[in-house]
Amino acid sequence: QLTRQGHHITLFERDKIQHRGNNGHAAAYTAAGMLTPFSEADGADELIVSLGQHALNLWPSIVASLKTDVDFQRNGSLILAHKNDHADLLNFRQHVARLPITREKVQHLNKSELIAMHNELGNCFNGASYIADEAWISPPLVMAALADQLEKHGAELIEQVPIKTVEAGIVASETKQWAFEQ
């Protein structure tokens, strides 16, 4: 959006972004592509969860603007625990129950409710927590689409350059400095 508003954008990436037929090694490829602000709320305060929810709600319009398949799925998250890890599931439930924003989003399932939702999981698990309003996306597909969009709109993509320092108007690697207007 910033490039469409006339701003000059330079994106630095330490590794290679997978696009234009290149194999990518950027940090985003190690991510699972989970867009799960409520599932991840057990260690966060309400502001962080709220910002995550806002970001999650932006994804449908971002995906639509990319005009390519990035395997965006908003089918919810199912939090499972094997019998030996049941205490972890109870701990998760306690943590998400402490915040009003997560308390209203998480549905706790007993074994019969889990079987009704996913019959094949009923033999392995005694219960679960389900969060309907979460999503996931394919990191390689979305990174390639975003990189293509950046270049299409005139942004400069500088890959395989580890940045060492960022100061007011200056970005520096081991071998080069870039100066930017503030």
C-alpha cells in the first residue's frame, strides 16, 4: 500500500526470497504460516492478542489483492493433547481463560464433541480446544506473491544482505551503507 501511495520502499532480506524461480531461504519459510492470535495468547497480554486479531482480519483483503493462490485457509485451530500431555492442555485453557478476548473465542471440546467434529481423532484424544476464528497460509506462496507485488509496484528488494546496523536514515551491512530520507 505504501508504494501505491508514492513512497519508495526498500526491503532488505538476509537470505533469498523464493520467487521468480529462485529457491528461498528467508526466515519466513521456517514458520508454519499459522495466523493464530488466540491459540498463542497463553503468554501474551490482551493488547498483543487484540493486535494479532486485527492483523488476522486484514489477511482476506491482502490475499485478494495478491490475485494468486497463497493457500489461505480460515478453518480454525484445534488444540490437541495426548493423554500424557493433558496437563498442558489444561494449562493452555487456564491461560486463555484469563483474557476476555480469548475466553469468548475458545470452545473446549470433550471426547464426544471432538468425535462429532473429527471422528478420526476420537480414538487418540480425550478432548481438545477449538478456535473457529483462526487461519493459516503457505509461507512460500505468500512470500513469493508479496515479493512479486513489491517489485511490480516499484519497491526495491535487496536479498542476501545481512544488516548489521540501522540508525536514523542509514542501513548498513558489513560491506555497504544505504542512506534514506527521513
